[in-house]
Amino acid sequence: MTKKKKKRWADHWTVKAKKENYPARSVYKLQEIQKKYNVIKRGDRVLDLGFAPGSWLIYASHMTGEAGRVVGIDINDTDIILPDNAKVIKADIFEYQDNELFGANRFDVVLSDMATDATGNRFVDSARSLNLAYAAFSIAKKALTDKGSFVCKIFFGEDFKAFTDEVKGYFKEFKIFKPQTCRKASKEIYVIGKDKSV
């Protein structure tokens, strides 16, 4: 799955994340998505795929409140202090898709901010991103409750439309969104499905 990323340059959002006790600036991408689309509600059960270093998991736990539950899965370790309503599992999502976790205890929201280290080759990078996105979508189809929501990062590439068309067919509401907090040079974009209907 994902490898630990090399440290990148600090910007306004990186500094802000540190001040607010989030491990990474990526939290503000989910915050923008939440403010615009309200994907996470109080009391929800949330599955965070590729959660490390933990910013999305912490933010999601705040959004669900004490009555909610957040489960994070990642191949990497984390040293964050977990909120009381969260737990993490160290695992590779490619090997975890048939686990009982996705059975009776379904999730209201599946989140995926997964990415691999960039190679500099846009074709390779978009193919790797697509592979992770399809893995996340495969899990979402099994793990989501009826009317559940899915948020997934993907890097724009030649198969982007095929992926988004497939996701769109599973939800009554579908959006493509690039948060303002994404780095300008980044080709990352977020696919958002609400109200699972298949």
C-alpha cells in the first residue's frame, strides 16, 4: 500500500496543522470537503483507509462525536494519541478486503486519502493512484451502509473518467472536488459519492 512520505516543505497549512495538533496539513482538505458536502454526521461510523499519519482520523473523530466510531487502516505505524472513539488496525488494504470488519458492522462513511510516493513519471503515478482508488472503492461497496458516503483521492490521469463514471453509478449524489488547500502543482482531486443506492 503506501510508504511513509518524505518530508515536504512547510507552508501556511503545515504550520497551522502543527499549531492545532494535527500530524499533517491534509486535515484541511477533509475540512473543506466536510464544510461543503457534510459527509460526516454526529454518531456516524467512519472507516479511514490509509489513515497514517492520522489527521483525517482525528478530524473525523471530532465530527462523529462520542456516539460515533472511527476505524483507521494503514500499513504504516502511527504514534498519534488516539481519540476515545477511534481505533486503528495495521494492515495492507489489498489483503484486508474480505475481513469480518466489512460484514455486519457497516460504515456510514468510507474515506481514502491514500497515495504512493511520487516517481516523477505522471503515467506511473496516475496508474498507482488509480490502483489505490479502485481498492478503496471495492472496500466502500462492501463496507458502506445504504445511503452511505465515500470520499476518495485520485490523481488525474487517462483512466480518471472511467473510474469516476463507475463510482457515480453507485451513489445518488456525486461530486468531483479539488480543495483550495491542495498544493497548486498537485494533480490530486477528490471523488465524493453520497447516498449509496446500489
